[in-house]
Amino acid sequence: MLNIDHDISEDYLLWKGFLSGDIQAYSTIYEKYAKKLIVQGLLFTSDRELIKDCVHDIFVKLYRNHTSLKPVNNLKEYLFMALRNTVISAIMKQKTGFESIYDQDEYLQIADSGSIEDDFIINETMQINKDLIANILSKLTIRQREAVHYRFYENMSIDEISALMNMNYQSTQNLLQRALKKLNQILKKVQNK
């Protein structure tokens, strides 16, 4: 299990170093978060190139403005908020709207196994499970998927999710409860088939 306090204090030191001009701290922040931000962007659109461009834009802006940026309490939340705003802005510029897609590739990993046959069985099982999860999650609204992602994949607190999604605490809790209730109903239907 990750030590969240350790991650936050490590991020604080990285951010502080970056603000003071430490290029290695900037590089470490990029290495730690660029891939996570790309995966995060898949909540909004399946256009990977758009997401990569948005992540690139965020890091370019950070670098250019590092002398005027302020310390942040939670770097992960700060970067996710920057990505969310950048992607939404880019999508609005394209006027394509949000797509109903949720890519699980970054979350599902296949365990090392001993044989080719075992690998094949594991791959097939994982693909079936991946398709099932993607199908189930696609039944949620975009905001529900976003909240579920933050809560269960990013281990964010309700307070952090509320701030990131610009919602009050109770609304965030309600959104998650509705999403979980809907997921439960869908899973029951799948199990009864």
C-alpha cells in the first residue's frame, strides 16, 4: 500500500525544488506524473494525441512560469486539475464534445507466469475482464466515471475529489453513491445472465 503522506511530502520537496529552478526536480515531476496524466485524460476523450499535447502544454507552461508559481499542498491534485482544465478547453476549441470511453490499459497488468499457455490463458481472461469493466463503466455518466476513477484508482479523498471537480462535499458523496449503486445493479444483471 502506498504511503500517501510520504508521496505528498516527497511531492512538496520536488515542487519546492522546481520552483527554485532545480531542473532535476522538474524532470522527476515529469517522469512521475506524465503517464498518469495521459491515463487521466482518457476519462475525457480517446484522442491520445490531444491528451499528449495537453500534458506537454501543462509542463511547458509550468517550466516557463516556474518563477511565478506558488507552493501547492497536493501536487497530484494540482496537476490533475490543470489537465482537466486544459483538456476541457482543448475539446471545447475542437467542438467535438466528450466521448464515452474509458481505457483500462494502464490499470490492468498481467502477472508474470511460467509458460506460454499460462500467458495465453491469463491474456484471454484479462481481455474478457477488461472488456467487461469497460462496458460496465461506460454505463456511468462522464462525471460518475471521473469520480469513481479519482476515488478508486487514484485513492483521492472526498475532499480532494470535491476540489478537483469543483463540487461541494455532499454532492461529491452523492455522485459516488449513485455511481456505486448503478455499478452494483449492472453487476447483478451480469451475474444473473
